[in-house]
Amino acid sequence: MDYDFLSEQFKRLSLPNQFTLKEIDQRLKTRYLASSIDISYFEDLSKDPHACYADGVAAYKVDHPAILKELCERETTFQQRSIDEKQGWFNYDPVSERTGYIFIESKDHIYPSGWTVRGGSALLYDEIIVLSGIEPQHMVVKESFYQQYLRALVFAGYIYE
């Protein structure tokens, strides 16, 4: 991937460095036809040392058949990435049509501070990565974290190679 080119595309998008909870809610409900579900669906996260269930502010379910079909079709397009990308969240195998569940944490009730994605597809995971945003100090083309973020933008359909 040409990360300089992708970075220029990203900068032209004028996406916020971090999306608000309200913007995330709107994006999930309009783009993925997600429905809000009770946070208690993720109650088992209270025992997870890497999650902060007490900071849970929203939970969603993505189960519309047309959306799941689209995610799986787009996933097939990017199947090669689990072979090409051997690090981080991109080492994720494609899945069949499955309901996706999203749990969002927030310490300030304005911006997300953490999240958990279950089921769905890697593309849904990429969308959450994009919606989580990136801090300006990490927007250095040679930095692997920024490269991973740029790949998530490509896979989620915000920018193109």
C-alpha cells in the first residue's frame, strides 16, 4: 500500500480525530442499520481485565440480513489481508454471515474510551477502529499504528488504494 497516498486521502476527508458517541451512534444506525441493545448483553466483560464494563455507555446489534450479506461480500474482497497483514487487529480471518455485537465504553460520556466487537466481520471491526479515531501525534506515515489506521480506512470504505 502507498501510505503517503492514503494519508493524503485521509487528510482530505476532514474526518474528526475522534468521533463523539452521538456521531458513532448515528453512523452505526444509518450505515449498518444497527439497533441499540441492553448493555447487560456484555455483562461477562465485568470479569475481563482488559475491558471496563463499568464505563459501558452503549451496545449495538448488527443483524440486518442485507447488511450482513454486504459485509461478507466485502470481506471476501479483502480475504488476502489476513495473509498479507501479520500484525495487530488485521490478523483476522473472514467469517460467514453472523450477527455483530458492539460494546462501547466511555469515561467522559462524550468520546469512546474502549470497545468490544463480537461476531460480524473484520470490516465491522475496521469501522469501529475508524470511529475510534486517531490522535494527531500518531499521524506519521512511517508509524505502524498510523499505517494500520489507514488500512482500516481503506477496508471500511472511507478511502481507496
